[in-house]
Amino acid sequence: MGQDQTSTQAAQAARNALFEQLRPVAEGLGATLAPFCEVVLHDLTDPRHAIVAIHNNLSGRSVGQPATELGLARIADPSYPQVIANYANTFPDGRRAKSTSVGIKDADGRYVAALCLNIDLTLFQGLQAAIGQFASVDAGMVGHETLNPTGEDSIRARIDQFAAKLATTPRALKTADRRDLMRELKASGCLQMRRSADIIAAHLGVSRATIYADTK
């Protein structure tokens, strides 16, 4: 067996091993992001039949179809960016999409595969419009009315803001952080409000006894 043939067989074995690992990655991403995101695995060593797997098919493509322009660009230029995230794209029927493409290189630094995610934005745009309509209010008839005269919302808002500054959630605050929070609430006068301990305890997911202990 010649050296060239041996090298070719070794390269083919390495390619097969790589795709054995990439296929379940694509499948797992597809299952997690269904039904909003199409996940496509490309074999860039065979650009005329590049698609080897497609999950949540939103584009109407099929296994065996050729590489996209981006795939061809990677084949032509090993220095092409390995990760291109959240770029504008379009499905064949004109639907707007947001895409991310990750190129995979071999040991020699050449692109041999790509994993692409294509999100159908029309699904989210419709949902956004529905939520916007549902959340809209007409303030002209009544003006401003509050159903919370005790100021509960102001207490919860202060707690949320405190937690956000620590990049966490109210219920995940540590003991030292809760004590700092209680000092802030006391200084702002929130603890003088009726039922403040109950409101704070419920929002933090702790007992009233804990709130009293943190206040000392």
C-alpha cells in the first residue's frame, strides 16, 4: 500500500470520527431548540453534497444538497472567521431568519465541517405582536389607578433592582447580601410600610423570622 493511499485512508478515518461526534451534537441542539431553530450539519470536504444532517427543517432543504456561500468561503479561506453569530439571513420562501455558523477545522487548520443554526424570526415577531396587543392599555378613560395602595410593588421593585446589581435573583441572594438589602430597605423607609416583612419574605422565598434576623 502506497504512502499516499495510507494518508488518504487516515484522513478519511479522521473525518468519519469527527462526524460521529458532530452528528449527536446537531441532534441534541435540534431537540433542545425545536421548533424554532433549524440545525444543519455540513461536510465541507464534499461541497456539492455538503448537508449531512438537518433537524427542525425550516428551509425546505434536504440531506445531500450543496454548501452555502458561507461554506464555500470557508473552504476557500482557512482564515475565515470560525464563529459568525446572529447574522441576518433569509429562508428560500422569504422569511427572515437569524443565523449562527460555527466552522470546524481539522488538525491541519482546514475547514472540514460547519454547524449552522437558523432561527425563524417570523414566529417570534408574531408572538411579539400578540404580547404587545395584550399588554396595551387605554389610560384615557380612568387615568392612573393602583390596586396596591400599600406600596407592595415599590418594595418588590427595590428588591429586584438590588438583586439585578448583583447579577442574581431575589431568591438566590446570600445571607450577607440579604442583610445589605435589609439595610437599604430600612434606609428607604420600606420597612415602615404595613406588612413589609410578609412582602419581603414572600419575594425572597424565606421566612419572616429570617427577615427579622437579617434586619438586626
